[in-house]
Amino acid sequence: MSAVPQSELPVLLREDLNGVTTLTLNRPQQMNLLTREMIDALQAAFASIAKDPDVRVVVIAAAGKGFCAGHDLKEIRALKELPKIEGLFSACSRMMLTIPALPQPVIARVQGAAAAAGCQLVAQCDLAVASEAAKFTTPGVTWGFYCSTPGVAVGRNLQRKHALEMLLTGDLVDARRALEWGLVNRVVPADQLEAETEKLARQLADKPPATVAAGKRAFYSQMEMGTEKAYELASHVISASFAHPEGREGMDAFIDKRPPPGKKQ
């Protein structure tokens, strides 16, 4: 039996298991490029996940050796006109902004190279677990198209000089350096990547979902505020969490010296 042509396979795969939804970029022969088709598929998946109370955590993974090589330059070249190119990047920016807006934590599972908008995707996720084989780069400057959109997410993860070093040199950053610089949370041997990501996802999935959603939303909101406004917002959110049934149940458990709600005995 002949293999199904890659072009006939879904660009994005979804697997739901025990509260963890894994979205897998499924164009390994093209290094999982962020084509308009891939961007739209991710946007549609996020829209579905946002309304799904059974989803506690999202993992973004990728098929093949590479995680994501960024945008498809052939697609951009074919667009030619500025308004059409801007339309592509606006769609990508909307998709990226949807990730922090999701009520569920989103983890990038990075097994290989993440370049340009692929590096942006890793940086935009709430958390990231990387294989020792993973590499990160924002190489556009070398070719005459500075990675300004990846710079938004990268610049909000790394210290300024580290971010600018990546953006201005285009050099490859290995997994260990990415960990030191704050681009990823954990680095593990390749054969442990799935297990380590699953361990982190399960840890998050066991937390009270309303508390996690409110906390994630507040974290991103206060990061854009001055200190005084940030404390106003944070005070409201933590007060609401104590008044919420999840918080009340948690307080009772803490005072009564019982395990946290949802924690396995």
C-alpha cells in the first residue's frame, strides 16, 4: 500500500488525553513551516480549546526532526504586494496573541530546531521543555528581513541584551544557552522529552482550572502595567480566588491538614 501524500494529511494533529491536548505541527518535510494554512489551523484549534472545559493543558509539539522553521519564504515571495504580506503577518500575530489569552497553560515541546517565527512560537508559549538537540535562532537579519515579530516574544522572555544578540547576529543558540537565557524552562535528553513534558503537563492539569485561568490572565495583564495598577489588579484577582469555591475548598484543606483539592493521595 502506497503512503498517503503529505499534502493530503492534516497540517495539524490534535490528541486529547486526560485533560491534556497535544497539537502537533504535521509538515515534517517542510520543517513545519508557519504557512497561512498552518496559522489558520492553529487559530481554529485554539478557538475550540478555549471553549472546552475538559482541556486543562495544551502541548504544542511537532513531527519530524525540526520543531518549526518559521514562515514559508516561497509563500511570502508569491504574495509580492505589501498589503498581502501584512495580512499574513497580522494573521500570525493574532494566532500568537491567542496563546496567552487561552485559559489553559500552553507548553512548547521542542525536539529540534526552532527558527524565526518557530522560535517566536516557543517564546510565546507559557512554558517550554526542550530536548538537548534543540536549537534556536532568529536569522532574518542575515538575509535582509529582520525578525521583528519574533523579537516581540523573544524580547519578553530574555533579558534585553540576550534578545538583541539573537536578533542582531542570527546565531544559533543551543538548548543549554536557551535555558540560561530564559527561553525554555527545562532541557532533557531527547529520549526523555515526551515524558518530561507529560510530567509537567500533568502537574498543571491537576491544579484547580478556574484558579489557573484567572492567574494566567492576571499575570499577563499586570506585566503590561505600572506597579501600582499591577497591584490593584493582583489584589482583585487573589481576593476573587479566595472567594471562589476552589479557593474555599483549598483553604479548608490547608487548615484541616488535608491534601490540596485534586491532588492524588
